[in-house]
Amino acid sequence: MRTLRDLPNKTKAAVLMLVMGAEISGEVVKHLTDQEIETMAFEVARLERVSPDVREQVIDEFYELAIAQEYIAEGGIQNARAVLESAFGSDRASAILNKILSNMQVVPFDFLKKADPAQVMSFIQDEHPQTIALVLSYMPVVSAAQILNKLELDQRAEVAARIAMMEQTPPEVIKKVEAILEKKMASVASTEMSQAGGPKALVDLLNRVDRSSERVILELLEQNEPELAEQIKGMMFVFEDIVQLDDRAIQAILREVDMKELGVALKGVKPEVQQKIFTNMSERAMGMLKEDMEFMGPVRTKAVEEAQQKVVAVIRRLEESGEIVLSRGGEEEMLV
């Protein structure tokens, strides 16, 4: 069972996103950069097991750090220390502040401190000697020595020489190598925790973020984790998937959705999507809907996407209640 100390900060963030729930997490995602969104999405998708105890510790740590950072911003380190000592005691206050300060001064390749040397070796042994030398220079001496000792004799000598002659390395080079190695190691990392994350958790989150964030996440996953991206897309239901539903399911949906929202949602979609809806409406209702769509004129893309999300939310609610069954991987739709 992994402890809180064993978890990287990005994994803690993924646990926190799951604890907050898809709706709140969806709002958080809107404030992240593309790189942060990619990292978060991957961590949520690969998270498998987390014990209740660790989950509670993650929440407590987040709360303490949030309070500490707020007081640091307002009155500096000493003010923060005074407040934290009053709230948590001297020892706990020092631990919280040390964690914040260490995060503010991140050491390159810090994630390698507790990495298995054999695993690191498998990732870097085919890299350029200069790259290997750079990585080993930032690893704990004992671990670096183990890796150096397992390299081929000629490679070992060249890497050792480059370590000895290494001077200053441009920060952008360090950052690039660090990002590549961390991503490689994250792709094979495993955990020993109870079921919490995984692809389904990411799908639940994506289903509640805005469409632009959803597209960014899926595009990044397609570029970097194509197999995972296909798995995620296969589990999702988006507005355009309405064409896959049978008429009885469509009719159940039409009884629940707001017609004005539906009109906005249908603006700019493919003709077959509109036709799927129209063919399940009475002549009078269809005429009124088409008239409303013409009357509203051009609509902002964001408004259309928000309306589509609301319709999809109704569809998912009907699925959860058992009134309809959505297609998953080619299964036939059913109306219960």
C-alpha cells in the first residue's frame, strides 16, 4: 500500500480532482494550461487504487498548503509561520512551510530521488551519452553509480568522462530531458490502491467540462497516448452520437429537454444529426423548432456547445435512471 509520502504531487492532484467530483473539477480544468490539462488527464486516467486513509491525507495536506500559501502571499513567511504555529503547532507548521519552500525551488529531476535505478536504466541506456550524463548528475550518488556500473564498458567510460567535463547546462535543455523522462516513467508506473480513478473517472470528468477543454484533452491524449485516447473516446457520449440512438430513445430524450436549448444545440451540426431529431417530432413541433432556429440567427460557438452539454446531461441522466441505454462499443441501444 503506497503512503502519501510515496505519491508524486501530480498524483495527489489527480486524487483531489476525483474527491472534488466531476462538476467542480471541470471548473478547475478551465484555469489550467494545455500541458497541465494533459498531465492531469493522464494521471486521472491511470489512477487505479487509493485507500480512504490516503485520500483523507491528500485533502488535509491540500487544505494546510492552501492556508499557508494564502498567508505567505498576504504577509510573507514569518506571518505565515506565526499563523500556522497557532493553528497546527510548531513542528507541523515547519513541515508545511518546508514543503511549500521546496516546491518553490524545485530541483531538476527531483522525481528520480526515489526511482528504481533499474527502471531508470531501461529508459536512458539507449540515449546519447550526454543525456545519460545529465540525468545521472542529478540522481542520488548511490543510484547513479548502480546505473553507471550496468552500462556497456565503452558507454560507461564516455558517460563518466562527460559527467566530469559537464559545466552549465541550459535550463531549457534540462527541462526538455526531464519532461521526456518523467513521461516515460509515468507511462509504466503502477499503484497499489482501491479503485478510484481510471479511464471511467476521466470520462466522467470530460463529460462535465466545456467542449473546448474536452477537445484539448482528447487532442493531447491522441498525440501522446493514442491507445488511451481511443479507449476514452469509446466510452464517451457526445451530442453528435445522437444519430446512433434508436427512435424510442430519441423520443424519451425529447420529452425531457428544453426545446429552446435543443434549437441552439442543433445550430451548425451535421444535417443527419438534425434529421435524427426532426424525424422523431410531430409536424407541428418540428415546424416550431425550425422556425425558432431560423429566428435566433447566428449563435456563438460557446453558446451552442453549452446547449449541447445540457442536452447530453439530460441523456446521461436518463441512462443513469435506466430509461435508456446508450451504445458502448457497438452495443445495440435499448429503451427500458
